[in-house]
Amino acid sequence: MHTVDQLIVIVLFDQVDLLDVTGPPEVFHLARRETEEAAAYDVVLAAETMDPVVTAAGVRVLPDVTFDALASRSIDTVIVPGAVEPGDDGRLRPTVDPVVVRRVRQLSARARRMTSVCVGAHILAAAGLLDGKRATTHWSTAQQLAADHPAVEVDADPIFIRQGDVWTGAGISACLDLSLALIADDLGEAVALRVARQLVMYLKRPSGQSQFSVPLEQASTTRRIEDLRHYILRHIAEPLTVTQLAEHAHISDRQLTRIFKNELGTTPHAYIESVRVERARHQLESTDATLERVASACGFGTLDTLVRSFRRRLDTTPTEYRRRFRTTPA
């Protein structure tokens, strides 16, 4: 676990996306509030000059420091946000200012880790920091990133990708997921999950775009179904049955099935499987556990059952999923 004692620099430039800039500081601030271990997080906004920077939302942001003033400082993390501008064909294209690219390259020489949010990956790529690496960006510019930088292996699916000390995040709101992942890397999963709760995020998404996420949070209106959902989470490693759940809720098997159908739009069996797949996804992304151990811990019973569930719900295998979405070094 890394000892947090260094500077976090967020790169500012004209027309930058506002949430890319303001999201990460809020996450790191909440980390400081949650644990003394994060007290040394020092987040600064750096720009070419100290003049106000006008973001894409029209909100003016004041830099804390200039790039030149950072020349002699040791940097822990650099976060490069993104921006877009109209292209010659009228379509929006990522903004890649040569001055910003040069500054990012200079910062990288003194930083422990480099990160980008959304189309900020295009700036990292222009600085040569993604060559030979797998990276992600906003889905709408992934093809352009691959075309402009053939040395980069572009994957538009994950929420974020880690390649050593270089991290790239997907869409704008993924800055929250990326920041939580950085905190988890520094201070552990428990701290990151506490921060996620403060952000009122149901789950700290380890990676995986929305199409790889199992929809566990369908709205429900009764206390009984909420109690059943929490019961399932607590006993997910056990061989849960409809009869067992019905007995817990003091209702009949038929009534239980009807409640799940009306409240969650699914059957008890399908819902239990979705919870198990979600739990398995997290373990595959963030642990070294064998597939057999993942299958057991998540209640699948056998590896074959785990594989069948992954194929049915995610159209992939556990091995392939781990290869693509692993967020911790092997």
C-alpha cells in the first residue's frame, strides 16, 4: 500500500470539461474526511498562468499554481482532464493543445503515476505516454484515438484501465470511479468503499462499462423485498433456494416469486445469479483468487456453473473477463 505524502496535480486549460476538474478533488476531500491516512492528499489545479480558466460549462476556475511553479516539486499523481472542440466536419473532436501536451510530458517526468479522464487520454497519447499500453477513453472518440495513435491498444469497454502507473478513465462521470480506484490503490478497498458511500454511489465500480454491469439496483417499494435483497447479499456463498428465502420472509414460495416479479421484474433464481455474477466480477477484477475459489465464495458451487453464468449474462468467460478488466497487477 502506497504512503500518501505527495501532490495531486489536475491540469487546467481553456474549455476543459468542468466535472473532469471538480470531481476528483471532491473524492479526495471525502477521503481526507474518512481517514487520517488520507490527510496528506494535496490537490492543486495547475495552469499555464494564474488567469481564470473558462471551462466548457462556462464556469470560471481559478488555478492554484502555474506549471512553471511546479518545476521543482515532487508530484504523486497527475490527472489530465479532457475537452472537445468542433472539427472541420462539424463534429466534436478532442482538444489536443500542443502547449498542454508539452506540459503534461514535463509533469510526467516527475510524477509517480499519470492518469486521464474521458478524452484526456488523447493528450496522454499525444505526449507519448500510452505507447505500447492498453487504454480507454470516451466511447465516442475511441476509434479516433486508435487511428491517431496506432501504438496504443484502445479498449472502449472498461470504466478505467490501469497499465502500471498509467491510468485512463472513460466518460466524464468516470472521474469519480477513477479517483476511487486511486484511493483504493493507496489506502485500500475499505477506505474507497466508505468514500463511495459518502458520494451516495451504490457501488464503487472496479471497471467495466455499463453493458458489463449487472443491474442490481432496480427500484423496490416494500421493506420485505429490501430485507430479502440484504439477506441474499449476506448469504450469497450459500446454496440459496426459493424455499429458504420464502421461509425467511414468512411467505409461500409462490408469493415470493410473485413479489420478485412485481418488484424487480425478475425471478428469485435470476436475481440471485445476477448478485453472484456481480460479486464474481469484483473478485476477478481486484483479487488473485483462483476461479475455483471465486466460484465457491460467490455461491456458484462449481467452476462450470460460474462459466455458464458468465456466458449467459456477460457473453464472455471468467478468464477472459479477468484478462480484460483486471485493475490490480498480476
